Amino acid sequence: KQITPGVDREVFSPNPSIKRENIFLSIGRIQPQKGQVETLKFLSNFRKIESDFMCYFIGGPSGKSGNEYLDQLKKSITELNLESHVEFLGSLSQSKIKDLMNRSKLLIHTSQFETFGLIAIEGNSMGVPVLTSNRGSLLEIIEQDVNGYVSENLLDRNVNNFVQNLIHDPKKFNEIMKNCISSSKNYDWKNTVKEIQKAYQIVK
């Protein structure tokens, strides 16, 4: 029996009074498996058509190669001339992540593999669409051009078009934001508890 986790809605609930900005987020441990270098390649390509954005990387170095990978990322930022568009914030509390999500228009997810992808659900619950290159578990969560966008190649011009619409078309963003919040309601700890109880009843 597969039972999905849920979102803590006492934490991850949007505040509609807060204005959205052209903020992108990349959230996860700094390690090669999380694929942050792919995010940088996307940002470099996207900047050719749009320069009004800021991407915050949240998470600290992890594993044996974490610090080395962070140094590699910082070097790439310099080489790609992205210094004014990227900032590493390190590990943050849930409340600070929530505050940033409330102001953001996009969550970029480039992890090579995920057991589920809870951060994508948390982003959706805050009204933030997810751009991902993960075609594993994220396909269960993201519906194309509804609550996010899935593409193996983030350098695809269709990806740029999707993100540009989020930035420049308030009607489109509001539509997707509502879709995100609606779809995230499928993932609630109350539903998880019910599914666990049903599973125990079957084997009792």
C-alpha cells in the first residue's frame, strides 16, 4: 500500500495580502544529486530574454562533496555572470521558507530522484508553481501547465515561455496559483492518517 505524506497547513498556507515578486526558489541540500547546476544553466538561458528576477538557493552543503559542489556552483555563477540574480541563503527555518514562498512566483526542482517530492507540494500549497526536470515521482504531483511544468530539458524555449507568463501575465499567474492551492489539498496529513488507519484495519 502506497501512502503519500501531507502538508502542514498550519505552516504552509498563503497570505493573499502579500505581493508576489519575480522571485524563484531552489530548495534542497547542496549536493550533486539535487542538480542545482541545472538550475544555474536555466537561469543563464532565461536571462537572455528576461533580466528582472532573483533566485534564492535554500539549503546547506550535505555529504562528502557538499562543500566542493557549493564552490563549483559559486564558480559557475561568476562564469555565467549571474551574481546579481542569485543568492545562497543556507538552511532556513520553515517559517522563513514560508515567508519567501509567499513572495515567490516559481519553485525550481532539479533533483535527479526523489522518494516523493514533499517540497513541491509545500510550494503548491503556498500557490507557487513548480518547474521540474524530474520525471519520476514529480509526475504524480505536477500537471503540465496547470500547477507547474515538467521538462527534461530546462533550456527548452517552452520552459522560458511558461516562466515568462508567470512573470508578465498576472491573470495567468493567478490562474496557476489557484490550481496549485487546489491540487495541493489532495496531500493532507488528515488524508494520510485515514489511509494508514484503513491499511491497519485490513491487516488487523
